[in-house]
Amino acid sequence: MGLLLVLVFIVVPIAELYVIIQVGGLIGVGPTLLLLLLDAILGSWLLKHEGRGAWRRFNQALAERRLPAKEVADGFLIILGGSLLIAPGFITDVFGILFLLPPTRAVARRILRRWTIGRVAVVGFPGAATMGGFGSGPGGRPGAKRSYDYDVDAEEVPEDAGFDHRLPPADS
């Protein structure tokens, strides 16, 4: 972990400065700064465009009642890619573009999945209630209902059905 922090906060900025200086020497200071500004603008546009698509796919997965693992990974990679593109530098821009474009993002998602297998625990899904996790009632007892636990049994009811849609007063 310490080596990763050294890379992120020391080696990458030095490498970015070196590349910016080299590019500035080749094409000039003005065009280099313009290029850095344009790729930040492109990055923010791509972040917005791809982020909306990822959000739509995430909501669709929830509507289909399936675990949105792919959509969450895509969202993470899109945010990371957009952030890398917005940050000044050419090296981070290359990785930012790779994380934002769908074909290369799929490759990055597979690498991320391999890296996280066995390192991430999923809670709140079948079996979690027996472990005293989300969904357990008072005192960690599985299945025990709390007085405020209404969303578990929630369903859409038409407005004209004549039901009182307000929650009952909280127990004092």
C-alpha cells in the first residue's frame, strides 16, 4: 500500500511534469496549455455522457431486480476516468480515456473483477440476515421487524385507491 501511495503522489506527478515539459518543448507553451485545457473539457463531457449511460443501466438493473455489479464497476471506472482526464497531464489522460471508452472499460472491468475477487465481501443479500447484518431486526435477530421498517413491504399503490399514504406516527 505504501508503494502505491508513493507512485500516486510522487512518481506520477514528476512523470506528468516531465511529459508536459517535453510536449511544451516540441509544440510550444501556448499550444500545450490549450491541449491540456481541451482534454479537461473533453474529459468532463465524456464523464457526463458516459455517466448518464451508466446511471441509466444501473437503474435498469435495479428495475429488473438483479444485482448491478457490472453497472457499479462501470460507474466507478467512469468516475475514475473522468477525474483522470480533468486532472492536468498527458499520462493520466491516457488512462482516463481508457476508463471512459466502453471497449477498453470492459477490459478494465475484467481486471478490476479479478483483482477484487476474495477481497470484497457483499452484505445485505441472501444470507446476510443470518449474520446479523442488514435486514436483521432489534438486537440483531433475523426476521424481527422494527416499527419503522416499512420499505421492505412497500409496493406501488395508485393515488385514487383510497389508501392513506402517510406513515403512522413514530413510537415515543
